[in-house]
Amino acid sequence: MLKKILPAILAGAFAMTACAADDQAAVRAAVQGIGPGIEVQSIAPAPMPGYYQVVASGRMVYVSADGRYMLTGNLVDLQKKTDLSAAAWAGMRKTELAKVPESQRLIYSPANPKHKITVFTDVDCGFCRQLHSQIKEFNKQGIAVEYVFWPREGVKTTAGNDTPSYTKAVSVWCAADRKSAFDSAMTGAAVKAASCANPVKDEFELGERLGVNGTPTIVNENGDVIGGYLTPEQMLKALSAPAGSARSG
């Protein structure tokens, strides 16, 4: 009996795989057809039937399997009262940030941290400077702060030159004493020009893929965005809250 049934099962599975591949191709083509320069990062079946969840150019949308309809906004499970889009983003952030090694971060940590945050930062950002001015208090609260660069002006100007914020980030990274240069830059001091192999462009592009659109963007260990600027007290409260409670989209 099994010998008779197995070929049919395998044939059905192959047909379903081929159908899914065709659907994803249609979805990809539809999203890329919206405009030039759209980069599709991922396509996966959405929690609702007949749709795919697509992350493209730092945005999450839902596209029908035939590529005809697109929904924007957060997908919410009303029965479970769960923001499914926020949960998907959190999972993606956690996975992608785990790929950034400590050697490509600026880390300010107490000896035995209770919490760890990743902060997308820019040396010219006022709220980033305010946050960093309290770095010792964050560490006293048991919070390790790990910075990655996200120059708000981007990497290149429309003329194709390096932006000032990108140049400053690179100069900080390439300084003989990286943390000292960062500390100084975050007070508004001039940054001595320097260049070397650096992760700034890769970190900016990572932020773009993860939907970062401003600084500081603070991500907890679960992949949830918990701020913007927060005081040490607000930060500790947010980090001590139940997992997922920070999710708002």
C-alpha cells in the first residue's frame, strides 16, 4: 500500500513546491515593479492565507500570491491580540544583529551586564549625544550599550561624494583610540580625519534593511525596538518588562 501511495504524496509535494516558487516569483516581480531600486530582502508565507509577507527596502508589506494586491500596515491577530508584524520584525532584527561581531561594534559595558542593547547611532545626532552623556549611568544600571553606526545623511551625497556624517563615523572608527574619539565626537568636538577598512557602510545598509529611519534606534536582545532616546530609568524599565511588551510595530 505504501509503495502505491508514496509516489502520489511525493508528486503532490513537488507540485506544491513548484506552485509556491511560482507564487514567490510573481510576488517578487510585483514588488520590484513598484519602482526602481526596490530591493526585496525576504519573501515568506504570511500568517493569513493567500498572502506573502515581504520585506523590501526596509519595509514590511503583504502581497497576494498572484501579485495583484498589496497591504501595508501591521497585521494583528485579533484572537490572540498579537501584533504579528512587530513579532516578525523582532525576529528578523535579532537574527541579523547576531551576525554583527563584537569587533564591529563600540561596546560600553559593565563587568556583569544584566541587559544588552544595540544602538544605531550618529555622531551629529543631538539625542544620541544626550544618551551617550549618560553612558556611565546606563552601565551602573547593568546595561551594556553596543553601538553600530547609522549616519543619518546616508553614505553618499546625490553628487556621489561621502556624506559628512559618514566621513565622521569612519574617522571615529579609524582613530588610534576609537572609544576616546567617539566620546569626544559625542560632545560635539571636531573629529580628526582618518580612514581605514571599516564597517560603517555595512552597518548603515543593515539599518536600512531593518527599517531604521532615525537615530538613536535602540534594539533589545529580543529584537524589539524600545526607543528613541530613553533616560537610564526609562531604559531599565523597558528592558525589565515582559518579552514582547515593547512591540508596537
